[in-house]
Amino acid sequence: MAQINSQVRQLREQAGVLRGAQSSLLSYQGNLNAHWRGAEMAPVNQNIDYHMTRLALMAADLESIGGDIIREAEAIRRAEELAEVVE
């Protein structure tokens, strides 16, 4: 379980990195919008928004996968303990 917990912690850290990238994109977008006016900003903003959404979804997926891994590992451990008791 220690190794599994370590790997899940790494997944959560990577989710944090993705959220950090999302925050950086939001800051970059704010700076662009503050200093650049033009029709081309609409598709630029749409593209940045798309990528921020993707980063958020990937971060959520990593955290969800981590939770799934923990639940499955605990279920396997309980099944092994039960098998030992039955033997």
C-alpha cells in the first residue's frame, strides 16, 4: 500500500502542476487582454479558454484515477485478508 499511496500522491502532484499551468494561462490571458486589442483576440481567447478547460479536466481525471486506485487497492487487500482468514 505504501507504494500505491506514493504513486497516487504523484498523480495528485501532477494534477497540481496542471492547475498551476491553468492559472498561468489565465494570468497570461489577462495580460494579453489588457494590452492587445483587436478582432484576432476573440479566437485567441477561445483557444486559451479551451486549453484551460482541458487542463482542468485532465487534473480532475488524475485525481479521480488516484481515488479509484486507492479504492481498488483497499478492496484487493480486504479480499486477501478474507482469503487468509478462510484458509
